[in-house]
Amino acid sequence: MIIRAGSPVVVRVAERDRRYAALDFDPTRGGTRDRSAEDGQSSMRLHACPPETKRFTDGKPLGEWTGYPGGLIVERPRCVTFEFLEEGQPTVRRRLGIGRRCRG
């Protein structure tokens, strides 16, 4: 996941999809394939690094984008709705087809 410098953003799985899907951004859990949605996180708050932060790879400024390694836990192919919340902005909702197309 990448986010632009500025206000923190909360990313969450819509409540109706939390039984089947979760975010997987906990580096202490390890990357096994036998996971269920209850092993992940339903939401997380992301803070971008300041643009002048030096990259680990070459020491150049990071720029306006910060990347977060991680993934998703999805128990079967489905459409999952994600919500993005930023202070002072309306909530943005997006459906993502994981292993299948979303209808409508």
C-alpha cells in the first residue's frame, strides 16, 4: 500500500466483509498461507514519512509517497469493500475484486 504525504489515513475493511477479509500488516505474524480473517486487522492508521526522509536504498529523499509492505487475508474469492478515512474529508469507499470480478 502506498500513501501520499499529508494527513494520516485510516484504511479499513467494510464491516460487512470483516468475517471473510482482513488487512495483513503485522510483521510479527509471519507470512503463512493458512490464515483466516480473524488473524488480520480490520483497520489501520497510516502515516506517511516526511518527503525529505532519506531512502534506505540510496540515501535520496523519499518524496511524497510512502510504501507499507503487507497484504490481505481473503478466505475465498470475493469482492471486498475498503473504506479510506482522512480527517476533514468524506469517507471514500472502493470495491476490489479478489479472485473474481465485482458486479455492478
